[in-house]
Amino acid sequence: MHILAINASPRKKGNTSTLIQAMLEGAASSGAETTEAYLHSLDMKGCMGCLSCRQTIGICAQKDELSPFLETVKTCDALIFGCPIYMYRVSGQMKLYVDRSYSLYTPAEGGGYNSAVPAGKRFALVVSQGATDPDQYHRSIRWLSGMAGTGHGMQEVGRIIHTSSNARPAAQNDALLEEARTIGRRLSGE
Ligand SMILES: Cc1cc2nc3c(=O)[nH]c(=O)nc-3n(C[C@H](O)[C@H](O)[C@H](O)COP(=O)(O)O)c2cc1C
């Protein structure tokens, strides 16, 4: 069991990173092997719009430090997608990832898309925002869940939306950390 976390927060000790870490700890406690792609530290570019992935199915022609992680998305068993809300939307780092993951969508006969990612993987979301209403950015979160997860035939098994109404940083919120560990164990099949 291999779990890949795509971390799109630039803050290594921020709320998103803390909650992803707790999910990975929960997964590891169930015996999973874990990998974290910390996007902000990768030398990665956005999609260059070459559309070569429409010919060379499932392969992104942009070769950089994201490339091995796009391959791991295909081979791992479960994923975590985590990002803060910036300017009402997902962080720029997450948008770069989702654009590059266009290469994982494959053209379907008669139109529409299939996926180069084998169906049936589990995934979970971590979102952190300043606003107190956890539903405030539901459209952005639904977009992330769909584009990164369900669009590739994955099943969402949990999400944490950390808000400023949690009053404390995630690192000091024991209940939220425990919820994250529980989702991590669920990701690994418990
Ligand atoms: C550039 C920037 C834009 C932000 N925009 C929003 C926003 O539109 N809505 C919101 O609720 N919080 C916004 N925030 C607050 C962050 O989402 C919040 O502080 C979050 O907890 C940061 O996550 P992190 O600790 O993982 O870095 C913004 C923060 C920054 C730095």
C-alpha cells in the first residue's frame, strides 16, 4: 500500500502541511508506505499547452521535477490532495499540478475523457482557509475533488476543511489532527 500526498501549500509547517502529515502518520500506522510531493520546493513548470499528451497517451512532455510524481499517481494505491485557499481559489501550486495532470486524461472514443490512472484508488482532501464558513469555497473544492480525484475514477474517502473558526492553528487542534489520522488509516484500507 503506497500513499502519495500532493502538498500545494508553500508553508511546510502551516495548516495544510500539518494536516497532511497527520493523515500520512495515520496511513503509516496501518503499514502504508508514504510519499509527499511538496510542490513549492519542486523545480516545476505549468502545462506548456503542446498537446503532445493527446498523441503520446498519458505522458506529459514537460520534463521536470514533477514528472516522477505524475508517474506515481498512476502506480500508487491512494492519494491526498492538500492546498490552502488563495484569492477564493486553490493555490497557484495546485493549479499548476491540475493543469499538468491533463496529461493523465486520455481521449475517449466519441468524445470526452478516460484516464491513464487505473480506476478505484482512494483519495482524501485537505483544504485550509481563513474564512470561517467551511462551505464558502465549495465550488473550488468540488472542482479540486473532481479534477484531481473523481475524474480519474478515484473515490473520496474523507476531507478536512480547516477554517479560522477552528480558532487555533491545525497543529494545536488535537481533534482535527485525530480526524486526519483516522482518514489516513481509511486511505490505507482500514
Ligand atoms: C495570498 C493569500 C491569499 C489568501 N486568500 C484567501 C481567501 O481568498 N479566502 C480565505 O478564506 N483565506 C485566504 N487566505 C488565507 C489562507 O487560506 C489561510 O491562512 C490558510 O490557513 C493558509 O494555509 P497554510 O497554513 O497551509 O499555508 C489567503 C492567504 C494568502 C497568503
